[in-house]
Amino acid sequence: MTSSPALIFDLDGTLVDTAPDLLGALNAILIREGRREVVYNDLRHLVGFGAGTMMTEAFKMTGDAVSAERITELVTDYVDHYRANIAVASKAFPGVDTTLTRLGQSGARMGVLTNKPQELTDLLLPALSLDRHFGAVYGAGRMSYTKPDARIFHDVVAELGGPGAGAIMIGDSATDVATARAAGRPVILVSYGYTPEPAHMLGADAVTDDFAEIPSLIERLL
């Protein structure tokens, strides 16, 4: 078993600012349905809660609510649009690529654990040239369970070769904190992500405004 740590990263709101393309796909559907566009600040706090929630809230904001059955149909169209435009405006947050490179050079083993669908995760990471950093990538649908179930955290760690010197979750939300706690592992949150509550109120072991600070926080926690 290797002694290097296993670092498990969330994706949306932690590594990549995906909100512009998610919003673009949402607005494409709203316009098609005769609704007005929504703006970034309207729904930014809902990005981490899935397409169905965003679609439901967007239709409430722009007119009459629609049925759950219709939302399901609209989400299919939304995902199709997003898939075709997955990295038009999305980009890694400042410091992400250089920090991941630094961590990899130090021997850290890194994986992605996200509730973004596996298919979309597997499209986004290569589109932004981030896939080279990760030895394991787990999105929704790869297993029958998702975050915050501890089993999927342990699955990622196992694929990386085991915890070694330790395993840690790095994310932006209450779901990431719950995942780490369920797995009995520490968690670092970034403060700039897609959470409706301030990150410092979510019970993480450390919170940072700057992704480049993560290596020093890892050293402190492991």
C-alpha cells in the first residue's frame, strides 16, 4: 500500500466553475418555452442540487409552475443542450490546474467524486484538460449510490490504491461534509462554491478562499 495520501475532489463549484454553461442550457430551454431568461445570481445557489431542482425553480421565477412530468421532459432537453455545450464558458477556478500539478508531483493520488452524471463528468474533465490529474473519476450513475453515502468515497479511495497516509475530501457543500463524516475522514471546503449556506458554517475541518492553499491545509489535517 502506498504511503501517499488519497485526495478526493468534488467537481462543480470546487474544481470547475460550470455555472455559466449550466445556466446557458437552462436559458435555452426557458426561451424555447416562451419564458424570460434567468440570471446567474437567481440560481447560482441551486447549481449543486441537480437539473430538476434548477428547472423547477426557474419556471416558478418566470411564470406559472409546470408539472413534475413536464419538468422531467424538459430536463432531458436541458441535458442534451448542456452535453453539446459542456465547456463553452466553463473553466477551472483560479489556481486549480497549477495546484493539482503540484500535488501530483508531490506524490498525491487524486480522484474526483461528484454527483454530476458520469457521462457528463467524463466529457467535462478532458474538455478542460483536467482529466490527466486523476486516477479515479466517479460520477452519479457509476454506482447505485452517490454522495453522501460513505461507500462511494471508499470506492474512489480503493481504486486509487487505498488510503495510504490518509484520505481527505475537498469540496464546496454540505453534501461533501456529510460524505467525509460518513467515511470518517477530514474535509476541506472552498468558500467560492455553489452552496446556499456560507461554507464556514457547514462544519468542515478547514475552509479556504484560495485553491492554492489546499496543499498546506492537507498537510495540517493528515
